[in-house]
Amino acid sequence: MVPKYVSLCDYGIYAQIRSRHSAIGIINYFSASRFPARLRFDVISQWFAEDGEMEGNFTIRVIAVAGREGNQSAIAATSPGTIRFDPFTHAAANTAHFDIQVPAAGDYQLEFYFDDRLIHTLTFPVIPED
């Protein structure tokens, strides 16, 4: 699987009839006046099956992690959901909501798993407000 797009936003929905996402408030970074800080956001994504990859139903899970490579810990995760790849477009869409607490400023990462296989990561910074 490869992402067509993966974005963080204040609110995201997927319109099945139109086969498209709508996103309100695209987020490039988060800021907080004190830590630990609570962050609420949605992740919208669309995925393509690559040549030779099986299509149909997959389990998708998104996990938010803190820390550096080799010393990471999960701070939040979505419940496993089902995502279906369309046999004609070879694409599938997903929307996930997060309400997490981050312990300190720094870089955090979202990990995207299909059937327990890590497919994509997205880093998002959390900075202290001035």
C-alpha cells in the first residue's frame, strides 16, 4: 500500500457517495502553553494498492508514538477498523480521530498499519507557545 495523501486536520469526514474527504483546519504542527497537553485531531488518508497486492478488506490501525527510534512508546491508538480496496480504482480511504495527551514538546509520529504490517509513518511536531 502507498498513500495518495495523509493529512492531520481539526475535523475530517469521508463522503462515500462522492468518494472524497473533506478536511477543516489542516494542521502542520501543534502548540501548547503547558505540558502535558491534550491534542484533538483527525487523520484523513487515501491509499492505493500497488501492483500484485491483494485487494479487498484489510484491518487498519493508526498508532501515535513518542520518543526516538529504538526508544519509542505508544501513547494512543485507534481501534482496529476495516478498510476496503475498490477493485476498480485500487484505492481505499480512512478517517481516524485522536484525543491524546502528549507529555512534552517534541516530535511525535503516527504509524499506519495494514493487517499488522507497518506501511507509513507521519511525524508531527508539538512546540511550546511563547
